Amino acid sequence: MKKIRVMIVDDHSIVRMGLAAILDLEKDLAVCGTAESGAEAVDAALRLKPDVIVMDLMMPDLDGAEATAAIRKVMPDAKILILTTFGTSRELSRAVSAGATGAVTKNIANAELVAAIHDTAEGMPHFSPEIRQALDDTAGIPDFTPRQMEVLKSITRGLSNDDIARQLGLSKTRIKQHLNEIYEKLGAANRAEAVAIAIHRELLKN
């Protein structure tokens, strides 16, 4: 039986050890290596050429999305499963856009993790329900211009049209035009709804 070779990337040693212990119990899985940072993961992936890379999303140097992009740049066929405790929809979306095959939460059952690794090895997407919901919330994020983003940030701070006009050096008429364009892109009926949507979708995070 050909074993699926798995590389584990996480900045916490206890997580790496725990995952390795779980996966080593599976007859058709073998942990071929570990890395404790995104930067280290890129070098290790090139050296080890694992079948599946289980990648933490939040790491201090290169995060999971950045490491995924770097690995896929030099190994286009690399199969990467994001494993995360938390993460905003934007961060998860970045990881998937970078080439991650799937993403699951760290509180899933061992059997689901094993199933996710098998799916990833086959190139089949596998997402925990809460992560799928987060990605769905990210879908269709409007392509705001820099000026529209400034106006949107201003209204979330409670500034009036007069305040925004003075702050940005624009006419009130132009501010109203920007607001109407923002409402249209968000599918919002008014200022309050636009603010609520922006906060819910975390559109204002850098």
C-alpha cells in the first residue's frame, strides 16, 4: 500500500506533535516532515515533496496564505490543506485563492481530519461547514476604488457628508455620488445598511 506522505506546518510544537501522533495511527498515512513557520515550510516542501501539506493559517512570519502562495509558485501541483483555530473570511479566502485545496478547523474529529487529508490528496476540496460559511460571506466582495473605501470608512466612523467632504477635500455632491455607488455595490438601501454590511463582511480590515 502506497502511503500518503503528509507534511505538518504549525508554529506550536505541541500541535505538530499531536497531529503527527494522530496521523501515524493511520495505515495509509505517513508524516514525512514538519515545519514551524511558513518560511521553513517552503524549503521543507521543496526538499520533501509531500503528497499533502497540512498548513496552519495564522503564523508569525509567512502566514498560511502567504506560505501556500510561495509553495504553489515553485510547486504548482502541491496539495495544501489549511488547518486553523480561527481566521477571518478574508484570510481564509486569501488562502484558497493562493491555491489551498481545502480548509478545516482544529476542533474537528480525528476521522474528519483524516478524510480531509484523503480528499486533499485526490485534489478534492474539503471544507468544514463554518469555514464554508465564512468563504460564502466573502464571496462577491465589491471592488471599491480607493476613494470609495475612504468614504465607506468615514461613514462607519459616523461622519456626516459635510464632515467627509471637508476631510477629503471634495464637494458634498461628489460625496453623495460616492455613497450611491457604494450602496449599489453593497446592495444596501441606505447608509445604516451599508455600514452594517461592511462590518459583517469585515470589508474594512487591512
